[in-house]
Amino acid sequence: MGAPCKTPIDWFLLSDFVSLGVPQPLVDALAPRGITNPTPIQRATLPDSLAGRDVLGRGRTGSGKTYAFLLPLVARLDAERSRRAPKRPRALVLAPTRELASQIEESLTPLASATRLKSLTIFGGVNQNPQIRGLAAGVDVLVACPGRLLDLMGQGAVDLSQVRIAVLDEADHMADMGFLPMVKRILDKVPAEAQKMLFSATLDNGIDVLVKRYLHNPVVHQADSAQSPVTTMDHHVLEVAAGEKTNVLADLAAAPGKTILFTRTKHGAKKLTKVLLARGVPAVELHGNLAQNARTRNMDAFHSGRVKTLVATDIAARGIHVDDVELVVHADPPAEHKAYLHRSGRTARAGKAGTVVTVATSDQRQEVRGLMRAAKITPTATGADRAVLDGLAPGERVFLSAEEAEQVAYPTKTAQQPQTPAQQPRARQRTTKSGASGRPPRSRTQRGRGRAA
């Protein structure tokens, strides 16, 4: 006797994910995170990926690509019920940066818990021994950055011969970082019959070579490529005098909500972070010179909302996923338009609105105009007076003392280096001096009185 037919109400109660073929336990695992409706890229790709087809998905960062490949990956592994073997993962996800790999692992956690799958994330910059031990114990899903994975493959710590599903996330970013030769060496070790999914914002920089070489008759789906403008994102250019640039950046950073300020260089990110802290704005930095524990600590502070300002190089333009960033500021205009689009994509994610501000001095005017033309963006260009700044970043500006800002941003570091009574007066004096706009060293709240050009 067949299964009873579902009534129209039964079908109405089904999640959209279920109607696409996602198993109910995985749907239930995502519900507490507020993920109940598929994004366009998920809706487009899930029927094919769940069926085992090779998939090429093109969509901007923030379009929901992570669950577009994690849901079918976990569903298929759970259905196979194969036993995990030492050193032989059953699925592989390649990511270009440590931050992205860690965030994929975080997104995977509820799905793996619901199906009792074991996962491991590996990347460089940390001790490899725990990673080797984890691989020896056996994992179902391995999330990896190419460099460390190749190192461990060379040491015989991992064998890809049992991989059933391989995913390449942010493929064009891999190309931009020069990882394609590494990726090819890795994928050459993955069985040809394994299902492969490649997600990318564009198909340039040799990505088409990967598609032709490793994907078998792939189904191509596209939802919001990196070049397509986001209707919920407002773009602005603030033309400022060179001497007022820092005041404008501090004012925007002191506004409510999460803000990312992008610089071109590691030195620029470090310097701007110190300036903001000295002006009483809690801020953390993210760039390639930081050790892994410092990167993790700073990202945890930003994710949790304890610190609402992140100063970053382009390592964060594609390497982090934070859904509630309200303002992106190009403190330094990027070198090319793709970097502008990917930086800007840190806001207006998951259907939310966002604001993007490029701060440009007079000598950068032509450069920024060319950048916007290449990105097919028509920004609103203005000066940076009080009314404009309040409109771009509404709300009270909060400036702490330099000591308080440091304590908020780096509580462990501050606790390990207590000031002596003799040091404290000098610290207060430096705070007064650094506040060229006349801010006192004590905590206070400003409403519309920050300096602007």
C-alpha cells in the first residue's frame, strides 16, 4: 500500500527547502539560525546538486553559496552511510583563506551535528600536529586551504582517493591569489567520478580551465554575479581634503552599527587601527601579517559585536562572511574595480540594505571616477559636511578614552599589561593630545559634533 497522499495544507506547511529535496533533519537544523527560505542561488542549484550532478554556480559573496553546497554535501554523505576511514575524507571543500575556511566550518556545524558527521578544518599558520591527528582519526568532511592541504598530502597524512564530493568555493578568488596550480594538483588526486561543485563570482582568470578539466557536463546556474549591482546598496563618494581624511574616517567609525574600513596595505590597516584607538573608537585589524590566533581573536570580537569597527586589507573582501555589516568604507580606494565590488559586498547581504562610502582626496578624483565606471556604479558624490555624515551613518557618535577603547578592543592584551600609577597620568595626557578635535579623555557621547570637512 502506497504512502497516504498529502493534503494541500500538508504541502503548504512544507519548508521551501523540503520542496527542493533537502531532508527534513537538515531543514530543522538550520531553522534556529533563522534560515528557513532558500536564496536564489540555493533555489537554482539544490535540485541538481542533491541529484548528484556537477554544478557550476555563479553568484556574489553573500548570496547564500555556502549552504548551496553544504546542504547537498551533507545530505548525500548521510544517505550513503559509509564508514569513515583514517586519512581518507569522504568530502572536500577548498577555500582560499583561513577566515573563509573557518566560517564554512561554522556553517557546517549544525548540519554535521544533525547527521553525526565528523568534520575537520585545516589551514596554515598553526601547528599541523592536531590536524594530522584529526585526519588519522578519520573525518567525513575536510575543509581546507590549498597550501596546508598539499603539505599534508606530501607527508602522507591525507589521501583523497575516497572523496565522493569535492567543492571549490570562491574559485575566482583562488585564481586572484595564484592558487590555481595548487588547486589542479589537489583535484588531480580526487576520483574523476566524484561529484564536483564549483562556486565563483566570475568565470575569468582561468576558472573556465578548471570547469573544462574537472567538471563533467556541469549544470550552470547564476544568481547575482559580482558585476551586477545590488539594489539595496547605496554608493557614495566623499571628496575630502587630505588633512581632514582621518577626522572623517573616525566620525564614520564612531557611528552605531558594524563598519568595515578597507585599506590597500597591511601597514595602512595597522596605522589606521592605532589612530582610531587613540581617538577613542574601539577597532580591530585584519591583514596578512597577523598570526592566526590574533586573526581569530579579532574576528571573534567583530562577529560578536563587542567591537563594531574592523580595519582590513583585501584579505577580508572575500574571506569573511558577516551578515550585519551596515557600512563599508573604502578608506583607500582599491586598485581595481573587482576589488571594489567584493569589498562592497560585505554589506547589503542576505537581502538587507547597506551603505558603501569611498573617501577620496582631490588627487584621487580621477582614479575613483575610472573605478566607478569600470564597476558600472553611479555613486552620489558630495563633500563631507556634518549633514552628509549623519545621513550616511545615522546615530550618536561614541568616543571613549584611548585606554577604554584599547580595553574594549583587546581586553586580554590590556589585562596582561596593567599600567602602573606612574604610567596612567602620561596615558591620559597622550589621549588629550591625540584628540586634535578637543575631545576630553573621559568617555562621552557626541551627537553631530564630530569634525568634518
